[in-house]
Amino acid sequence: QVQLVESGGGLVQPGGSLRLSCAASRIIISFTKMGWYRQAPGKQRELVAAISSGGMTNYVDALEGRFTISRDDAKNTVYLQMNSLKPEDTAVYYCSTWSGLIQYWGQGTQVTVSS
């Protein structure tokens, strides 16, 4: 069974930064597509950023260049660097991947942006 474990969330002031990590096991992330999603209270879960097996990335337009997805193949870990955080970024952030026909999810990590 694929396992994804997120970490790095917390409370940060507007304009601050956080780096989320997603450690994967029983899957080699360099061979797969990885994504970060978020779900704010009362809202639909949305894709924030994704990185392909070839290293190509894409982002939701609303980020305006503030977030960067990357991966460390040696550590089998994907990251989401979040800069210039805004209150509207507050959400539970989930790591996800695809293995065959099945999509897998981590348990999520809470990010709260507040003064």
C-alpha cells in the first residue's frame, strides 16, 4: 500500500513562509505524478500544484507565483515552498499521487495564516 505523510504545517503571519514536505513509501516518486491539494473550511478541495515524473510543474492561477513544488528523489520526498502567505491560503494541505488506476492521499497538514 502506498503511504504519504505530510509535515511542515503550522501557524504563520501574513507575508510569512512555510515549507511542506510529503514523504512517500512503497512508491518511487520519480516515476509518478505528485500533487498538493488544499481544502479550506466550507470549500471544495482544489489542486494547488503538481509535478510530473519528468519534472514539469503546474500551479493554480491564484497562487501568483508564490508557491513552488519540487522533489528530492534521493529522499523520495516532494515539497511545497509557500511564500508571501495570505489568510486565504489557510487550509488543510494534502499530498497525493497516482499508482496505476488508484489515487492515494496523505492525512493532511494544517496551514493557518493569521495575524
